[in-house]
Amino acid sequence: MKIGVYNAVLHDRSLEEALTVVEALGLDGVELNTGGFLPPVHVPDLEQMLVDDASRDRLLGVFAAAGLEILGLNCNGNPLHPDPAIGTAHAADVERAVRLAHRLGQRRVVTMSGLPGAEPGATRPSWVVNAWNSAALDVLEFQWEVAEPFWRRIDALARDLDVTVALELHPQNLVFNPASFLELRERIGATNLGVELDASHLFWQQMDPVAVIEHLGSAVVHAAAKDVRVNEHAAINGVLDNSFVRLAPDEPRVNLGGDEWANRWPSPSAWDFVAVGRGHDVDYWARFLAALHRVDPGMIVNIEHEDTSLGPIEGLQEAAGVLLDAASRAGVR
């Protein structure tokens, strides 16, 4: 088993500086962001790498010099967004990431299934949270009809290039839990789609990541280590609380493509992303790693840091310490 870092948290520094941080943590490598919601900061000549061996080899050389590995590519976004400024761009990013993975000798591309609008002519995505009424099932059927041709094409490309696309089970996506992943796989007869098991989004949806791993088995092909703390306020507003606040254009905010932006988190919050170990103890993470190891002894698990109470380095240090301890207890590394 290999443990690394998803590099988005280190986009404020050069790739060489980011790798120095990861090496000091005693980890194995980095999952590289290659587009989607975030720009490919550490792969600025991505397009050139697709056709130029020297450009590709320079990137590989940077990792070799640091004694670290590329541990997958990441392209999280919404490739099914009805606004072409987002959907078309993110779809192209996914395809490009699969091609780049092949060029780099990588076998995993992490992304999201995406989410279409509710009906023809829609301009915004629409997530059906609870399809208790027939109209909601009509929306879902339309969305599957949008999703199928795109994912059938990406699955075929991945198969041709010996790459597996790992879908993060992320809310506000058509695929957000085991049932929806299995439905997509069955609908298109997928051979090269799997699951990126990000524990955090399962925690706040009240799923048990270990149970999910055991349920999906070999469909789990990649993993992310990110923790969640469910707060007392969940007893009042529940984990689907929508008390987010729009950030003004003059405030620091993250663009998600087109004219979509990340909002300010609810306060008080029902739940928060926290550093690994702050929501679930080291024994839980040992069971998590052991379950992944049973599926694939060579599983890659990358830390994703989104704990706003900790700086990037502090958060990575804390998460790495917990995971390495858990890996030792589980005997998987």
C-alpha cells in the first residue's frame, strides 16, 4: 500500500517545493491535479506532455529526483454540467487526463461522475436528493440518458489506454453512493470505471466507509483520506443543511468554472471536514486501511487536506502521522 498527498493543498508553491514537503512527511508520492474545478498548477505544460516526450520526461525527472512517485491524476469537476463553459471544458479535461495518465505510465484518473440539469434546456445542474415522487424519477432517467454516452466513451478510451477512471462518491453528482455507481456501471457495461473511496463524503452521509469497501470489493480502485466531524448542530438542521452564504466578488473565493463559485460554509455547521484523526481515531483508520488492503495490497491512499482550522503543512503533518500509525497497526505498509 502507498500513501501520498493530493497536491491541491500545495498549489501555493512550486512542484519541487511541494515534493519536499511530501518527502519530509515520510510518504510515497503525490496525486497530481490536472484540471476540472482547479487548474493544473503543477503541470503547466500538460498539453505539450501529450505529444512531446521531453516535456513528459522532465516531469517524471522531477519526481525521480525527489525519490517520490506520481500516485494518480485528479480531474474533479462536472463534465455533465449543462453550461458548456463548465461541462464541455470539464469533459475535455477528463479525456485529457486519461490520455496523460497513459503517457505518464499511470493507471488511475480520479474524477466525479458529474451532474446534468433536470430537463432539456436546463442551464444549472439539479441533484435529486430523495426521489420519493414520480417527477424526481423522471429527472433521474433524463440525467442517466445524458450521462450514459459520455461515460461509455470515456470507459472505452480508458480501456484502450489501460487506465481506470476512479469516480469519487461525491454528493451533488449523479454517482454519489454505491447504488448509483453500480447503476452507471450496469447501464453502460463499464469495464474501466471504478470507485475512488473518499471516506469523508461517506461519513457525513452516515455511511461506514469500511462497510462500503466490503460491499464494493474490487470496484474500489483508489482512495482518499479525509476525515469529518459531525457536530451537535446536526441534531437541529441535519447533515443536509443548506445554510451556505454567497461570497461577494471582492472576497477571496474559489471559481468552479464559468460563473460558479464556492460558498461560505454554514455557521454553526452540522459537520466539518477535519484532519485525519480528528473525526475518527487511529483504530478506525487502521480498519479502513486494512479493508482497502484486502481489496488490493497495492492500493493507493492519498491525503486530501480541507481542515480550515489548520494550515496546509500542519494539517498534512497531523494526517500523515495518524495514517502512518494506522498503517503500522494494520500491517499494510
